[in-house]
Amino acid sequence: MKVQQRLPLIDMLRGFAVLGTLGTNIWIFAYLGDISYITTSSYSGWWSLNDFLRMAVLFLVNGKLLGLLTIMFGVGLELKYQQALRKGNAWPGMYIWTIVFLFMEGLIHFTLVMEYDILMSYAVTAIIVTFIVKFGDKAIKRALYVFGSFHVLTILLILVSALLGANVSFAGIDPIVNLYENGTWFEQIQYRLTHFLYYRTEAIFIIPMNIFLFLLGVKMMRNGVFSQNDKGRQARQKLFKIGIFIGVPLNLLIFIPGGAFDLPVRYLFAPILSIGYIGILGKMIEYKKLDWLWKRFGEIGKMSLSCYVLQNIIASIIFYGWGLGLGGKLNSIEVISIWLTLSLLQLFIAHICIKHFHVGPMEWIRKHAIQSVTQK
């Protein structure tokens, strides 16, 4: 397999995706764990301006940047696979330890910081995809069809049920809101562990989608989608058209109240716009006058794990009762301002870390922890 140099677009996309996931999570933090605020289930009619602004942001980010981040994890797995082939190492070999460490990172993050952690789900997905990749292109193609079809059918069944009148509201939220507003950090930890399976439902539910998107990232990497040549540009142009002409119209369904389209938009239509973002950002990176900005996004991409954890820790401090206690007290403009401020802060922190240490703190810990295990 041909050796590929590090492609700057990959780091940029990963960094953009990490900041974008906060654009969804910030509403969960701001409303103290009430996930109805990232859905339309509580609305039967049109919204106030405050609600519309929130939904406008969610139209851009909810599920889309998570989908993009998932694709980029698949890209990272393919890069590790190519590296193993170049060095003549067994596959998955030592990469299994990276997955184990990712799972442990996710478990710690879930316990101490946020109940909607995605890292554990990525670790389980990576185990499965690692062996699919090992069996070659035919196995990848078959898995794309099998897992993609299963996920699509599942979401369509949910959509039909919702359109037929199934209840899509979120009950039992009040105790959670009260906990995050008045409870201590240790009480929140206890609650997450006590309700572990409940809060891991989504992480399990999205594994078929994750497998599909991981493998899509593998295929994109092999097809040169991220390369800065004519082949790469042509591929990204196709993704751009898919995102604009298919992804955008389907994701506009998020503005229909009642909750029927909440799950289809987040888990089925959002990934279509995710691949559109690859095309859009691929075009943007061609504007060399903004190279400094693309490099800042790339620096976040190089320490994406550190930034993902950091942004959730800071958001917890800002909104939860044991911190500044701003949860439930701010309007949409103020919440959006905090999201943008935290994003700028991470751009600065990532620049300092990469400039002086060449790696983020979580990435440094993972590297040395895996080295200490594998050298024994």
C-alpha cells in the first residue's frame, strides 16, 4: 500500500468536529441534563426567537459533527492500519491496546464528567472494525451494506412509529435537572454509575451507525478524499453536492415540532450532511489567506481527545450547581456566546500545547501508558 504523508485536512476536520460536538453538548449542560432541549418533542407549534436560535445552531451541529468525528475516527484507524503494513507489524497487534485505553478513557470521562460520553462506543466500534479491515476490501464492502441497511431500517421503523402517534417525549427529567442544579459532584458521579445502563443506551444503539461511518472513513482514506490533488478535490466536490442538495433539505426537518423527526435527523440525515461538511471544509482550506485559522483547527485535531475532555469539564464548571451554577439561567444568545468563547479558548490552548509540547496532555498520557504496557 502506498505510503501517505500526513494530510492537513484530516487534522482540520477532526478539530472542527470536536468543537462542533460542543455545539450540541452545550445545550445539555446549559439545561442541566434535560435532553429535550436538543429535540422538538416538547413543542406542538412554532418557537419563540430564543428557541429558534437554539434549533438553528442544532440544525448545523446536532448529529452532523458527531457523524464527522465518527468518520474521522475511521480515518485514524485506517492510518494505523497503513502504518502497521508499512512496518510489517501484525494487525491489529499493538493497536488493541490503543482501543483498550480509549475505552478506559471513555469510562473515566463518563463517570467523572459527562454521562453522554462517546469514547466508550467508539472503542467497541473500533474493535469490530479492526477485524473487518483485517479481512480485506470485500469484508468492508459487505459490512457497509449490512450495518448500513440495519441502521437505516431501524431508524425508519422508529420514524413510522412516531408518525403513527408513538410517544416521543422525555419523561422523568425533573430529578436529573434537580441533581445537576443542586447536587454535589460526588452525587452526580454516584447517579451516573447507578444509572450506567440507562445512560449507555445511546452508545449501544449507535454502534451499527458507528461501524458504517468508521468504514466510510476507511474507504474515503483509501480513495484519496483528503488528498490535496485533483482526485481529492473531485471527490470532495461530490461530497459537497451530496451535503448541499440532499443533506440540507433532509436536516431542515429538525424545524418540524412534535419530535417525530428528532431521531431520523440526528441518526440518519445528519451523517449525510456530515460528509457534505468534508466537501465544504475541503473547499474552504483552499483559501490560503486563512491558513492560520485552518492550522489552529488542525492543532485541535492533533489533540482532539484532550480538547473533547477539556471542553466538557469547563462546561460542567460553568453550568452545574457545584460550579458557577449558570444552568437554566441563560438565554440562547448567551449559551451560544459561551460555546464560541470556549471554542476560541481551545484554539488558543491547542496552539500553545502543540507549539511547545507537540502533543496534548491526554495524548501524552495515552502514548506513554501504552508504551509502558507493550514494552513489558
